[in-house]
Amino acid sequence: MRSLCCSSLLANTLKLYCIKMKFPTQRLYSLSRTVHHLNTPRINPRRLHWNSAARPYSTLKRFPLRTAKPLPWKVEYYPHRNFILARLATRLLKIRYLVLGSAVGGGYTAKKTYDQWKDMMPDLTAYKWIIPDFVWDLDEHINFEKIREMFSDAELAKFLPDFDKVGESLNHLKSLLSPDSAENSTAMKASDSQGFDNNGKQYKKVSDKDKAEQLQEELLRTQLKYQRILERLEKENKELRKQALQKDDKGIHLRKMKKSLIDLYSEVLDILSDYDSNYNTQDHLPRVVVVGDQSAGKTSVLEMIAQARIFPRGSGEMMTRAPVKVTLSEGPHHMAIFKDSSREFDLTKDEDLAALRNEIEIRMRNSVKEGQTVSAETISLNVKGPGLQRMVLVDLPGVISTVTSGMAADTKDIIFSISKAYMQNPNAIILCIQDGSVDAERSIVTDLVSQMDPQGRRTIFVLTKVDLAEKNLASPSRIQQIVEGKLFPMKALGYFAVVTGRGNTNEGIDSIKDYEGEFFQNSKLLKTGMLKAHQVTTKNLSLAVSDCFWKMVRESVEQQADAFKATRFNLETEWKNNYPRLRELDRNELYEKAKNEILDEVISLSQVTPKHWEEILQRKLWERVSTHVIENIYLPAAQSVNSGTFNTTVDIKLKQWTDKQLPHKAVEVAWETLEDEFARFMSEHKGKDHDDIFDKLKHAVKDESIKRHKWNEQAEDSLRVIQHNALEDRSISDKQQWDAAIHFLEETLQTRLRDTESVIRDMVGPDWQERWFYWKSRSPEQHVRNETKTELERLLKINEDHTAYLANDEVTTVRKNLEAKNVDVDTILIKDTWHQVYRKHFLKKSLNHCNLCRRGFHYYQRHFVDSELECNNVILFWRIQRMLAITANTLRQQLTNTEVRRLEKNVKEVLEDFAEDNDKKIQLLTGRRVQLAEDLKRVREIQEKLEVFIEALHQEK
């Protein structure tokens, strides 16, 4: 190529000289033969140092440069002008080497460009003999600008060569030497067909096809050789780093270990994963999102990157049911740990690997809500080990095309929404996994990825199961079309082909790596150039993904930090304007404050005075049992004809009541009293310090504590004995107790009388005053009731000592009297009305008897001897009153000594349970104030951790 170029250039240059000098052009032979000099007359003829006819000039010979003599500044006129011009032309011809050198000097400039592309061109050093060696240094000794200035005279300038033409010739030479030129390709093809040995003889070379195959095989062998060397060096480096980390790990308990860069970044992502949904749109921090069709090999690729079989495996069924965030980092030991756990799984032990896979599966199933198949809750896992590439990956559930039996109806839509939520992050790196063993037309994920990243600026395409694809595909060129991005509509930053095993779930990582390397070493896809060496193996994929991840992190992390800084300013401004006098307490801090207040209020129960407890207990207990005492004990006993029968009836009924109902009723009253007092303390307004934000939490704690609290089962048995003994006592020791019993009896009777009158008033309707003054009227039923009441009252006036029951003939008499007044009434209505009328009559009679008994204590002391007055009802109510006092005192002691402490323990347990339940706290502590404080805390924490991460990132640079 260069011989043709230099011959053409030299011939053109000499022809140009001869035309301008008006001399005949001599025959120009090839540079491989002798170069004959022009036979022209000279002014000072002398023999040359070499004979052009006898000594041929060869380009392999090198002659010393002759010093050019300076021309006189003034050229005089000679009479023989032709002779002078011939001499001048002869001198000018001496610069032909200079012209040739200038041409090659331009080629030397092109040589720098050639060096940049020499890896893509065949070796051209065999053609270097065409240009003499000394011409490469001419540009250092000759200044063409000075030559141009020396021959600036118009008379002489026309004899000089056209330097523009020379420049064009040099550009032509440069284009010929360029590997991109079509002429160069032609010249190379022509020159490759023949060559010269060391003796100058020609020999036949191999064909282009054979040479290309040889070069391809040699390139593949070289790549594999250096790949093995690289793996060996990486293995040695891994061992050295492991030893260094183990040495550094010895002082882990003596000093605080500095967190790695990827751990700092992972903490930020963990906080963002728990961040409130209102601000999720600002989470644009990079992470590697692993997406693909179901059973496409996503998990296997992730395991190869993590160098451990850490995920549950299944054949054809959905195993990834929730996003799994895996943070890879370097460490002395190959181990894994969950974010919310302290247990470390040794990934070099099979039993720990099985336990880790089981734990991941359990966490996935627990995160799935009832009636669902997949969950959006993220499981965070940290994997450390020697030689791991630092990055954060998120393994998503596989995309499905059909919802099968056993799946929720919305499973497909939920998977799509989860995948889109992660991929719509503009800084997320999408690792698109495609199964190479199935038809490309069946792919679903490629369309989804092309929608989220149409330009392919953050997508890396991975073709899995290439071994099966090469075996099954009739046209291997489809694999080449896939990895070149020509088959799928999506675009990507890079394309990779990997093999992740033979399909055996028990196969180890090392065995898979060996199989992958052996396959690609013998694969026709790599030998024929369909795949490039840098596009295969999970090792190269891991390096490429890690580089892309950190490049994206460095480009976007500061922008995200500024975004959170602006958010923090907005939130702080809102807090200052709305809650200027309150501290910024988040939900956990508010819960701790409420917890302390609740515990203080529980402690306040122990400060209640015994008198207060007993008064409350006695009043509540009587309210609970008074109806039973009046209706089932006192009224039946009062129908007795003598005091003996009265006392016998009372004793029997009191004994039955004490054995069956009274102790249980007393315990219920005590428990309700404790609950009411506890609620009163918790709901008591604290004045200015009262914070109504805790009301819902306190109410829930109170209800749950009461629900868990159970009274001591032995309390009823001991209480039964005490109550029975209290009711057996009939001895009233002094007048004061007698008067207290009468007062208690009167209050009870008056209360019952008011209740009875109220019932009768509702039964008969308004009286004549209400009808006249308030324009009220009676209903027909009330009119009948009123007429019946009047007839029954007339009956009681006739016989004030009437019994509590009406005889049948009395009922008939009342009904006929009413019928005479045109009032139709039935027997049931008469008896129902009689019950209330007689009750009122009996209560009034009993109240009158109480007044008579006020002076009856003297007769009582004499056992009512020689006296017609009998006050058995007063003695009954004294017994009941004393029983109430003794029961209240017993319950008070049990409350203050046992139950209050048990309640306090229950409250503490409930508070601890609520503290561990974030959903419960979110449910009970609500409002804009709580949410604003939560957002402020999260944003500050994220910003601070981002600043620490950015500082560490700059230090690593």
C-alpha cells in the first residue's frame, strides 16, 4: 500500500518540477528498483558521491543530510539566462527528499490516530520498509515556513512546488493509511495476497477467511487466558482481603467499627421504605431492581451475584411473594443477617443456608395478608462476604400473564403495580431478566420495561439459560439478535448472557460457576463472534451492574439530599406556624409520654383513702342488691302473721342468697368500682397540661387492661363466709346503730315509694292538675287503668291489712264494678294494677311503722316483752347494713393489697404490647400534629444519613 502511495506521490512531484522547469520528464521506475537522476547541465559540474547508473539507490539505505548553502540576497543578471536557470533547477531538485519527507511527516501525524485504532486493524509493520527510516525525522530539521520566506520573490516563487498540492497529497496519503478507507481496504486485500521473506522473495499467504478464523481463535484463547488469570488474581485478592478483614475484626469489641459505604446507603433506603406514603414520590435514590417473568431465573441470577443459594426455590410455582432488598457488601465472613434481627446465618454451612431460606419463606408468607397472594411489604436482608460487589438489589415477584387457581383474582395487577412502583424511580437501575430457553414472543416483562424506560438509559438486559437456548434453538443467530438489542422492542445500556446452573436445586455456587465457564469456553456462540467475551458470565454482569449502580448513586445522591432539605424546611415552617409552643414529639415519643401518664394514674389508685373506697363499694353494692332484698326477702317476709314466721323466712332467704348470689355480686361490684376509679383518674382533666391527643390511647389501654384482668377466684369463697357470719348477727349494741338502721330503712322505703308512684303515674296518665294547667289528656288505656286503680284503692281502704294477693272473688267484684261504669277490663290488667297499688300501700304503711320504731330500742333491749310493738324490719335492715359495711371493708382490703397491683401489672403489659405494635400506635395516636412530627423526624434522619453517606462517598473518591 505504502509503495503505491509513495511512487504515485514522487511521480507527481517530479512531473510538476519538470513542467515548471520546461525539461523532459524521465522515466520513473518503482522504488523497489533504481532511481535515475536527471541528466541536466550544471553551473559547477562535479561527480556525485554515487553513480546513478552503476549504484542503484535503495530505500533501505540512509545518507547523511547535506548542509544547504544560503542563497545570496541579491540575484544578478547573467547574459546566459538558460544556463543559470538550469543550475538553479538542479539545486532545487536536491530538495526532492524534503518534499517526500514533508509528505511522510503528514503520515506521521496520522500515525497517532492510527495508534488509537491499531487494536482493530491487522499488523502493518511488515510494510514499514516502503518509507526510508530517515524521513521520519525530517520535520525536526527542516522548517518549510523559512523556505517559503526565502523564496518569496515572485521570479523564484513560480519555480517552487505548490505546497497546497503537497498538502492535498499528504491528506491523500493519510486517507490511504486509515483503516476506514475503502482504498486502504483494497490495498490491504491486494497486499495480503502476496508477501516477502527476509531475502526479498515473494510467497503465497493464507486467505482472508482462514486468517479471520485464526485471528478469532487466537483472540478467544487470549481472552480466556486473561480471564483465568483475572479469576486467579481475584481469588488471591479475596483471600488476602479476608485475612486483612479478619485481622481487623479482632478488635471489634474494643472499638466502634466504622460502617461501610454500602451499609450507610442501605440504612437510608430502609428508612425510606418505612417512610409515609405521602412522600414516597421523593424517593428517587438508586437501587438495582430485578424484574422478569415468573421462572425466568431472577432469583438464580441474584444468588450468583451474592455467591450463595439464599432464596427459597420451587419448580414452576411462585416463590417470591414479596420484594426482597438485598444489600451486598464486603466482609471477612460470608454471612447474612436480617435488618430487624441479630441472628447471623453462616452462608458456608448447609444447615444455616436451609434455615435462611426457611426464614425468608416464613417472612414472605407472614407479610401476605389474608385473601392475597403477594405483598408489597419489603424484606430487608444484608449479605456480606469476601469479594462481593457493593450494591443494593431488590428482587421483585415474577410477572405473570395468567392468574391460576389458588391465587387471588388481583394477583396479576398487584405484581404489575409493585414492579411499576419500583421501576418508575428515574434513578433505579432495571435488571431485566429474560429466559433464553423460551420463545422471545412469550416475554411479558420486556414490554413493561420498555414502557418504564423507553430510551434504555438505566436498563441492563440479562439472557439466562443460554446453554438450553443454544441447544434448542434452530437458529442461534436469534441469540445474537437478542444480545445486540435487535429482537426486543426495548433498549438497554448493556446486554449479557449467563448460565445459572443445570436446573439442580442442590447444586452449589462453585459448581455452577465452573459449569458456566466451561460452557462459554466451548460455546460456538463465543467462537463465532455472536457473543463478546465481556457479555458473558455472571462475574462480568456483577461488575457491570455494580459500576452502573455507583455511577448512578454519585450522579443523583446530592440532588436527592437537596430535595429532602427543601422538604425539611417546609415541614419545620408548618410546625412553627401551627404549634409554636409544643415540642416536636413523634409518635414513639408521644407514646412514651402517654405511657408515663397512664402509669402515674395507676399508681394514684393506691393513694385513694380507705374511707372513699368503702363508701363507693357500699353504695354500689346496695344499688346492685337492693331490688333483690326488697322484692325477694322483705316483702315476702312482711306477709307473715307473727314475728317468728318473719324471722324464719328472712333467715332462710338470706342463707340462700348468701350461698348463691351475694359473693359473686360483691366481686362484680368491686371490679366495676376499680374500673370506674381507674377510668376517672385517666379521664380527669389536668387543666392546661391536659393533652387530648392521648384520650383514645388511654381509653384503649383501660379497656384492654380490664379485659385481661381476672379477680382472684378464692376471693368469693372467703367473702361468702364473712357475709354469712355478718348476716347471722342480730345484736344491736347501742341506740346509734338502731337509729342508723331506721334511717337506712326509711331511705330505702322512700326510694322505692318514689319509684312506685312514678310507675303508677305512667300507668294512669296525668292527674287533673296536669290536665287543666298543661293541657294534657289520658289515653283510653290510661283511663281504664285509672278506673281500675280507683276501685282497688277503695278495696284497700276497707281492709288496710289486706294481703299482697287478690282473691278470685275480689277480682270478679272489681271487674263487675268497672263494667257498671262501662269500663271493660280483663283479669290480667286488674292483677297488674293491684301489684303497684298494694306496693304503694305497703311502703307507706312501712314508713309509718318506722316512725313508731324510733322509740323502740328500749323494747328491743327487753326483747319486746310486754309490748305490742315489733320492729323486725329494723333488725333485718341493720343486719343487711352491717353486712354491706363488712363486705365493703373486705373488698377494699383486697383492692388495695392485691387487685390494684395486678391491674398495674396488666396495664404495663398492655403498654408493652402496644409499644411493639406500630399499627396500634398509628391507630391510637392520630392527627396532623402527630403526622407532621413523624415526617419531620424521618426527613431529618434521612437528610443526616444522606449527608454522612455523601461525605463518605467523597472521601472514597
